[in-house]
Amino acid sequence: MIDLRLLREDPDRVRASQRVRGEDVDLVDALLSADERRRSSGSRFDELRSEQRVLGKQVAQAKGDEKAALLQRTKDLAAEVKAADAEQGAAKEEADRLLRSLANLIDPAAPVGGEEDFVTLEEIGTPRDFAAEGFEPRDHVELGQILGAIDTERGAKVAGARSYYLTGVGALLELALVNMAIAQATAAGFIPMITPTLVRPAAMDGTGFLGQAAENVYHLAEDDRYLVGTSEVPLAAYHMDEILDADKLPLRYAGYSSCFRREAGTYGKDTRGIIRVHQFEKVEMFVYTTPEDAENEHRRLLQWEKDFLNALELPYRVIDVASGDLGASAARKFDIEAWIPTQGKYREVTSTSNTTEYQARRLSIRMREEGKTRPLATLNGTLVAVPRTIVAILENHQQADGSVVVPEALRPYLGGRTVLEPVK
């Protein structure tokens, strides 16, 4: 959540941020009103409690009619204190609820607009001209069948739509990508983590996934646990309710986990293949750092993502995501989209977000610096989301006979294979 003091001092900035996000601007005034009620009722409560203490001393010394009057006032005052306390509690609860409903403040540098109003920052690599090479590219589903790597039919039979098996070299390809990603991350100083995929509500809410993203979250009502859609959630909650020493920052973690998404609202989209699925594996980078270094760290995360895709020899573009397409936690987000030949367009494969102090405030994570504590900043970035990366590799590195050339950097993680051959 945002800093309440900032809201009081500059509500117009918060209103402007809500407006460009397409979020409820009236929420700002409702929160200011609740905050004022909380503060005024708190002051009233303190005044009444002070009067109670003074009255207690007076009663002890009074006699006769004076004492009777003081006792009556004591009784009335107790009721007023109780009412003021209840009013303060209700106002605080309302203010807290509204504060947690506010999205993070937009970075002024982020483009304004909806999903299609992103800004392309750069394009890396050149898509292959398959026509010039003399053949029509196959999509990843057909290639997966030829290679014995992907089985969506049995995936649907066993688990329903948007489910799949990776078989043979497909399974090996996933493990290779994960190991390559972890190797790159650890070489860059990240601590590798295998994280829980079931988390408590405090972890899911603290990272901001129970707001606008709630419809895509799986909830196990009987146990009141959530299946995570990204290891960002358990990585962010790892230091929940802790104070970290500033001289130990940045703390960088690389979390490997299964990810679960309901994909609500995507009926009819990407129903073929493994681009949009309910369960997939991912390696996520997560960083705790000082607010002052968050912007630079964001660029570092983006560069690590680019390094990984460069090593896979994939053509891609980097986009600056527009305000209306950001999640509630992100102040700014960069996506990397790989070229998918059979779709003739770029599709998202990684994303990195600067969430500034937003998640840290919600999760009560602070940093200690020169004897004082204050919220720190958190950032996240996908190093590899396995299914979409497999799609990009198969389609971009395919050959006319259905084989797929393995990018050189990936070969050591595939037992030295240079080519994925069709299954006879």
C-alpha cells in the first residue's frame, strides 16, 4: 500500500495515478474522510480517557452530593469512552480497508493508456524469413507431436482444457531451461529457492493478488490456502514482519515453482497449445533493496532477462507497459515479448516490475538504517516461464524436416544435444 502521509499531503497525485490506471478516483476522498474520522475519534478518545483519570482522583477526595454527581459523571463518561473507542476502531478498519484497495502510485515515466498503448523500447534480433528458406513454419503443437515433446490431448483428457504433458525431449527441455536459468541467476548473485505453492491469505493479499487479480487465483476454501500464480508471492512474503539491515541489501532470490492460474476472462483465447495454461513452471527473480536504488535495480532485472533470451538466440522486443495494463502493485513494468513465427506477432515471455514500497508496507517489511527503520522496496522479474519459452524455441529454431536446432547456450543442459530430432 502507499504511504498514508503522502496521500494527506498530495492527494491530487494519488487521484491522478488512479485515473491513468482506470481505477476508482473517488476512493481517494473516501480514504481521506475515513482517515479524518479515525484521527478525530482518536483525539476524542484520548481526551475522554484523560478526563477519566482526573475524575478518578476527584471522586476519591469528594463527599456527599459532590461525590454522587462525580460518580454519575464517571458512569456517563465510561459510556462516552466506549463509544469513542468503537468509533475509532470502525474508522481505523475502514481506513485500512480503503488504503489496501488503492493501487500503487504510477511512475511518471510509465506510458499512459490501455493494453495497446505500450511503448516499444527496443527490438532485438530479426525474425526468420521462412518463405525465403523455402518452407512454411509449423506451430509448436505440430512440432511437439513430431518431436514427441508435447501432448495436449492427453493433458485435456486427464486435467481438462489448458492442460498438457511434456514428454521425452519436451520434459528434458523444461529441466534444461530451469537449470540454465538457475545457473545464470546464481552466477549473478541470486540465492536459489524452491518455494511453497500453497500460501496463507496474508501472503497472497500482501503482494496485492487479491485485488484486481483475484479472479485468476485458485482458493482452497476448506484449508483457506491459495495456490500461487508466481513464486513472487512466497518470495515477497519470505521476510514478512521482519526488519532487514540496510547494509545487507540488495537481497536477491531466484525462486523455482509451479504456478497456477485460472485464466478467467480468456475464453476463446490461445486455446491451442501451451501458450495459455492453468499450470506451468517458472523461475522468478525477486529483490529487496533500498527505495533509492529500486529504479536502477529494475533496469538490472530487465538486463538479466535480456541476457537469457539473447543466449537462447530468440528475436524479441522490450515494451514499457502502459498505466492501464499494470497490476495493482507495479509502479512500472517492462515486458519482453518473443517473436512467434506462426502467429506473426510478439508474445509476452517475461515481465519485470518495480513495486517500490507497496508490497513491503502491506507485508510489514522494513529496513534498519542508522538506528532508524523505514519500508524498503521490492522488485520482481521472470527469468524463464517454461511453456512460452518452449514455444518460442521450437518455432524459431525449427527446420524443414521438423527437427529443432538447440541454441548453443542450452546444449550443456540437454546432455550436449545440438538438434531435437523427430520421433520415428
